[in-house]
Amino acid sequence: MCTREVLMGLILCSLYSCAGSPAGPEATTITSGNPLFEGWYADPEGAVFGDTYWIFPTYSARYEKQVFFDAFSSSDLVNWTKHEHVLDTSIIHWAKQAMWAPAIVEKDDQYFLFFGANDVQQPGGPMWDEENTINHFGGIGIAVADDPAGPYRDLLGKPLVSDFYNGAQPIDQYVFRDADGTHYFFYGGWGHCNIGVLNADFTGFIPWPDNSLFHEITPEGYVEGPFMFIRNGKYYFMWSEGGWTNSTYKVAYAIANRPTGPFERLGTILQADTTVATGAGHHSVINSPGTDDWYIIYHRRPIPNEDRDHRVTCIDRLYFNEDGTIQPVKMTLEGVPPAKISR
């Protein structure tokens, strides 16, 4: 015959293990997983609009097939909704191939989507092809919409930047809005990075005091993919190094007191890990509003796949040391746990 104490003990044991843990298998933590979504996607631009996270990546394929952008949205960084063909060559008529590396910014309740197209080359340059008229014209374009998912229209009907300034190929742009409302425009391939200031309607640039449109700010090791964010009053400038087609691709950074620099390279924070993936780079960074939780969104090339365009979009946490420097990123297969936006 069971005493009351024994009966209560049996009931409690049905709810808890003898060690006091919940009964049954240990609860599984839900995470985003890496990659975040199916398909070959690279150069991801992360953004936060309202209560939603967004990612705008390059569709990673050969140039002749790389003629559109998909977008992805999420309320928690774990579950992602695909928005197909938010921008393509049916909208940007001057773009014929190689639409890549989008960047998006909100201004006056509109969404401005910047992108590179056509892989424009400089006459006499190493990649110039006299017979290929597609790479004779192109550069950085801009589209605008009332919603991040579109529909978009071509703002200018031509590239915003089509010429080479300071040796920088007009690709890989990033728009950084400073606390005073100034929109700084970073861009550049071929080992050169320029900075300019966008005018009020994003149709051009405000000249610097020396009347030039762009100043070169190239840090040591820079190849492409500039990005900037601000934390605790410090400006973090980041870029990609190495070759995007191979395992040398990586991300480095600098910290400055102003968005114009100077930028002195502090170190590498993201690079190949042969136990996870190679070719890790061309990233962006987002912050969950109201927190000091930061995330790096980037592409990488799964192992053993070594195809040039077989890149996937991933997310991992970005951690800082007490002095504000960035810890090396640990690439994971798990990704990150849910993070709802609460303002």
C-alpha cells in the first residue's frame, strides 16, 4: 500500500527526472540553420525595417543567368519568406547581365535598392573585351519602391555611377546613413574603395570641398564588398579580401571615429574553416533593435562543393571584446536562435 509521500514522489518523478530536469528528451533549441534558405545566393545585404528582418542577396549563377534579385523576409531570423524577382532586367532595361550585390536603404517612406549590373570594364583594362558590348556600359543602378518587396521602378533609367574613379570598378556599393542624416556611399572593386555623399533625392552626389565626387579611402588588403555600421559611437568599416572564386576569400575590418576614416586594418574576422565551408565573405551586419545583439550575414561555399557560383547565405553571431574590437566569427551549421524585434 502506497503512503501519501510515496504517491507524491511517483507523481513528481513522472514530471521531473530524479535530477530535477524536465521529463523526456532534453528540449531541442530551434535555430535558423545554415544556410538560411535553399538555393545559391551570395553577397547578402541584411536590413531591418519595422518589425521585419530582410535579406537581399545576389542570385549566384553565371553572368548571363544572373539577371534578377530575390528577397527574403523574417520576423525572427529563423523562418524566412521568399519574395521572387523583386527586381530584374524587365525593370532595369539597361542591365543585360550580372546583376549583383544589392544594397537597400529606407528614406522618406520609400525603399531604395542599389545594385551593380553588366560588370562594366574600363577601355584598355585587363578585362576589357572589344567584342563584348555588354561590358562597355553599366555600373551601379538604383531602383525605388514603396515596400521592400516591391514593385520597384528604375529611378534614373541609367546607372548612378558608370565611370571609373580612382581605379575603382563601379560595383559593390553600400549606403550608410549617419546619425545626422548624411547618406555616405561606399563602393568599389579591383582593390579600390571610394566614398561619396548622396544628394537629397539620391539622383547624384554632393561634391567634396575639392569639387571631386569621390575620395579614395582604400584600407590595406581591401579587394571589394565595403560595409559600415556604428556601435557605441565608433564606426566599423569592413571589407572582403582575397579571391571570391576560391578559399582565400575573407572579411577584415577597421574602426574609426568618423565615417570618412582613416581606416587602419585591425584584423580578419571571417575566413574559411575546412570543417564547415570555404570562400566566406561579402557580408553585411544587422543589429536586433533595442539590444546589443549583432549578427553577420554572409555567403560561403559548402564543402566539398567547389563550383564558382555554388554559394549559400548564412548567419552567425557577431561578438565584441570589451575594448570594442570584434572577435573572430565562428561559422556554424546551426545558425542562430529566434530573435523577435521589439521596439
